[in-house]
Amino acid sequence: SKELVETKSREATRMNAVEDQSRNSLSKLLRAVESSKSEARSSSRSAQVESRLRATINTLRDERDNFQTEVSTYRRKLSLAEEELRLTKSKLTRVVQEKHSMERDSRAAISLARSLDNNNSNDMNYYKRKVGELSDKLQASQRKVGELSEKLNERSPKKKRCN
């Protein structure tokens, strides 16, 4: 009976030890499960942040592409406006030269008309008509110069604003 008690006592001690080991194992498993849950939450948050960052990057790329397209469009418009301005200045130069030439011709015609005042009346009438024609041409040229100057003045501020 003493042996039976000792056997039972050893078995009870062994059972207590097995129970303690089971508790320890269970505790470790619970800690591992909690750790795994925490890592899963952290991984999920990282994936969400990464997704938001990718969306932001895509949005910024789209905006950059749109801005680059706008810049390219404005550069083309500026180039066209500069070319038009150059052509307008060239036309203005030609018209001014033509105006000066006509003014010289007009002065020469007036001078000639005055010197021929004593000559034949038919000749005088011819030169008076010529002076009238040249005066008309001069006025038309002056109007054209005025229009081109206005155009040039309209174009010049636009160029300055684009810069």
C-alpha cells in the first residue's frame, strides 16, 4: 500500500508536470497567435499605405503629364505669335519704306507742278492729277501703316505676357 501511495504520488507529480508543460505550451501558442495577429494587422496597414501611395503617385504623374502638355501647347502658341509678330514687323518696314518713297515722289511732283505752273495748262492739269493720285496713295499707305502699327502694338504686349 505504501508503494501504491508512492506510485500514485509519482503519477500525480508527473501529471502535474505534464499539466504545467501543457499550460506553458498553450501560453506560448496563445502568445504566438497574438503576435501573428499583430503582424497581420501591421502587414495590412502597410498594404493600405502602399496602395494609397501608389494612387497618389499615379495622380501626380497624370497631373505632371497634363502640365507638360499645357506647357508644350503654350510654347507652340508663343512660337506662332512670335512668327506672326516678325512677319508684321517686316510688313510694317516695307510699308514705311513705301510711304517714304511716296512722300518723296509726292514732294517731287508738287515741286514739278509748281515749276510748270507757267507752262501749258494740259501739262499742269496732268501733274495736278498725278499729285492727287500720289496724295491718295500716300493717305492709303499712312492708313495701312497705322493699322500695322496697331497690330504690332497689340502683338507686343501679348509676347511680353507670355514671357
